Amino acid sequence: MSKQTVLVIDDERDIRELLTITLGRMELDVDAVGSVSEARNALASRRYDLCFTDMRLPDGSGQEIIELIAATYPDMPVAMITAYGNVDAAVNALKAGAFDFVSKPVDIHLLRRLVKTALRLSEERKADTGNKAAPGADRLIGESPVMVEVRGKIAKLARNQAPVYIGGESGVGKELVARLIHELGPRATGTFVPVNCGAIPSELMESEFFGHRKGSFTGAHADKEGLFQAAHGGTLFLDEVAELPLHMQVKLLRAIQEKAVRPIGGRDEVPVDVRILSATHKNLAALVEQGQFRQDLFYRINVIELRVPPLRERRGDVPRLAEFILRQLAQEAGGAIGKLQPEALAALEAYQFPGNVRELENILERAMAMCEGDTIEADDLMLPQRGAMPGDAPVASAAGTAPAAAAPVAATPAAHNPAADGSLEDFITNIERETIMKALEESRYNKTATAKKLGITFRALRYKLKKLGID
């Protein structure tokens, strides 16, 4: 079996020799060059399984090499060698397509782990014939254009080590996305450690994240590993990262930059090899502007952003999602699979889902408990009356309440006070009826065109027409 090959690009002879010796001891075939031009010639003449490149080279930059490899040799992982503390260069390299980075002076142990991870990824890419099913399609349900795009991004993000910030409303499935990024990448054999940053008391955060030594404080009866050490070789998922207090943001930033942590009461830093994924339902950029979240940490964890769309932006996925959830519920309960009647499915397709997929799960679980046998009627769903019209955010959901937004009104006096009539429900129903009637008139009573104008499915429109008594 032929040796795997590595290209090292650095203008410092000592670094080239150190990497050549270290990688050679790992039974790898190493070529080492000192300039961009030499690197181009080497890449053109031989296929490599991995590349290391310095940031500054005599006739160019490592960024050029990374961009060249990303464009011409996309299956080859490339890692940037950066000067100590040069975080900006590392971030730019990751954005350009670098697999990871290593800082000078080079930590041999971290280097070896990085190499093993990168070569495992290289082998997986070679084995990928392109005939695999869409990554995560069995769990990240949906064939809407936005979900196909999300799955495609997940597959790409799984191939490198760049920190990823996963944005999206509560209940859209951010942790599932993080797990897929982990499981589809070279760290899949490592541990996936999810942590809800808002659930850890402020005074315990440092110990939870970095661990502590015996006797370092009252109650520290033994050494304890932190979350970073637990995720060593794997992925640390920081959910609700916006909830971190400022003092922990500083310590987290240092741990990410230095790839090392110091347990409470410890003298030495402990190297950690962890990929950071983070998420929050809040607007992190706005929190930075308000001074509630550190800008330097924001840029460090937000190297790449992945937005998970809310359920209302992919209504066409509701039937498939509902079927999947009902199957899961049946497996857990050991009973028959629930069957949604046409009107019930139409009601779900017309609903706004302020709580997203999590709310859909709650609604269907409740419906299965309330329905006769395994047949789910529209009434079994017990959906709030509001939230069915486009642009109209529900007042309430199965999980709680959400702020109400103004619905599109065709001819409602601005000064009208619905509460004065004593029936908010009638007022909302009238708005629905007026909006649908206006859309019907504008579409010359073509129901297909009306549904498209309203942004709902034809089946959902039929349900609304029947509910409102519109012929």
C-alpha cells in the first residue's frame, strides 16, 4: 500500500524540517517547498492527500495557495500555518476554504491529531462516488428548495473545521443541524457535546467549561474534566451562546484561539482539539452593537453562518414532516401510525407555526392523544385561530404565546378597536374573510391563482373557504 502524501509550504527551513520529520514518523511521504511558485509546480506534478502552507511566503501568500486548492483540488484538505496569536489570518484562511490552522510554535501533539483528522477526511472524499443520498435527508426532513440548500451547506461545512454559527428561530432544529455537521465530518468518531449556555449558573461556568483541580475551591473533592476536555477530538456545540456572561466570553475566546484550557486551580494549560459549533435564536450581531456580546468572539465563532429557515418558509414540507413525526410517535408508543384527514392536513398547511418544528411535534402528539383511534380530524389538532393567514403571527401556540403582528387588511378602519365589540375572534375572522375575498376578486375567482397570491397551498385555501363559508 502506497504512503499518503503531504505537501509542506513554508519559507522557514526549520519549520519545513520539523514538519518533514514529524510527518515522516507518521509513515507519510512528505514534499517540502518554500515559495508559491514551487508550490504551484508541486501541485501540478503530483497528487497530495494533505497540504500545509505558511501565511507569508517570499513571492505571495498562503491565502493564494488555499484559494488555488479550493478551486482546483477541492478534495484536498489544506491547513494554514499562522504566527502565534494571528487570529485574523486564521479566520480568513478558514473562510477561504482551509480545513484548519496550526499556530507557531507548532504543538506536535495537536499537529498529529490534525493530520489524522485531515487524512481521514481525504480518504472519505476519495471513497465518495457522488451516488450517496442527500446527507441528513433521513432526519432533516423536507424537499423544499430552502431545505435542499441547507443540506447542501451541511455537507460542505462537515468537510472542514471552521467554526459555524447556526442561526434560526426556536424550534427549527439547530441542534439537529449541528449533529449532522459533526456526524458527516471526520470527527464523527469523536464525541458530540451539546451544552445549553443559558442553563449553567454563572458562578459554575468556568468549572463546567474548563474543569477544575481537587481542592481548588470549596466542594472540589476531586479533579473534574470540563466540557472542552470532554469534547476533545470531537465537537462542542454551544447552544444559546448569546446567554454567556461577558466574563465567560473572554475566557471562551482565549480557549478557542489558543486551542487550550486551564482548569481552575491548575498551573498548566491543557491542549484541546475541539471544533466549535454555536447557535442562538437571538440576533447576535444586534447584541454586539448593544455591547452585550463581544465583537471579537462574535467574529471568531461566526466564521461561517448557516441559517435554518422557519417552518412557515417551507410550508410544502409540512405533510412529509407530519408523516415522519407520526411514525416516530407510533414507534415510541408501540401503536398504530396516526392518519391525518385531508381537512386536518390542510389546517396544518395553513398554520403559521410560531414554534416551528417543535410546535408541530407537540400539536401532533396532543392530537394523537385526543383523536378517536388513529384518525386525526382538524378539530383534534386544536390549533389557535390566528396564525393561518400569511403575515399574521399567531397570538398563541401549543407552547405558549407569541407577539401578534398586523394582518393584511383590505378595508378595515385604522381607528377601529376590536375589543369594543367584545369579540376579538369575530374581528380576526372578518379580516381573514376580507383578505381572501379581495384575493379572489383580484384573481377573478381562480382558486389556484388565489392560493398562490395568499402564499398558501390550494388544499389550505379550500379548507379556509369551507371554514369561513365562502362559496
